[in-house]
Amino acid sequence: SQAPFASILSCADSRVAPELAFDQGAGDLFVVRVAGNFVNEDGLASLEFGAAVLQSPLILVLGHTRCGAVASTIDVVKNGTQLPGHLPALVDAIRPAVETAQKAGAADLLAEATEANVRLNVERLKTAGPILAQRVAERKLTIAGGVYDLATGKVKLV
């Protein structure tokens, strides 16, 4: 059976494996992965399932250093690069974080956009009705964000 103590919204990057990063076994984490670790309708429904059905009391939005999806979005925003297929949908989801980091005059645009992307998605989840927002208000659910450092394996909360 599964009884996850946390749900993780993580990037699909093959270098980021939440179960390994947090030294957890099968059934301990409920993981939703999408390139760029952003909330879309399918991911939201999955996280609602984790919170409402599996009673997971924590959602962690987990970005990571050197994220290719964020780097590609920066390239599109700064250089007008055209990406093929459905990749523009990823860019559209991550663009607000890149623009936030640009407006802040970030010295390291990739690092700041990665953190901004985590923060924006934490806020989206906190207000996502009806399930998550209600569970947050009832103090049955905590939503937090972090960035996994590929070089060190450490997670910094943001």
C-alpha cells in the first residue's frame, strides 16, 4: 500500500529523483513530474488526489539547478528562439518566472528564474480550489518550495 508523507511536484529531468534525493522507499512519496516543475491541470488533479485521497500532508514544489526547461524559456524570452512541437506550452508556463527574475535584475538569471518558478507554483497550489486551498485553510496541508542542487544533492528551501 502507499501512505505518502509528502507529495512532490518535481521536474522530469532524469538527474532529479525525489525518492533518491530524500532517501525514501516505495509508498513514501507521491511524485508528479513535468519538465519545469510547474502546475498544469493534470498535475493539479494528481496533487489533489495525493492530498484528498492519500491524505498526504505536504506538497513540495522541487526545482533544480541547471534546469533545461527554465534555460530554454530564458532563451526564448531573450532571443526569440522558436521551439518545435509542444515545447512552446512549457515555455508559456515558465515564462512568468523568467520575466519576474528579469524585472528583479537578477545577476544569475537561470538561478533566480528557477527559484521564482518554484515560488509562483507554490502560490498557485496554495490557492488552487476547491481541494488544496481548503486543506491549506484547515491546516491539513502545507505547501513549500525548494531547489535541488545537482552538484551537492542538497535541497535549499525557498
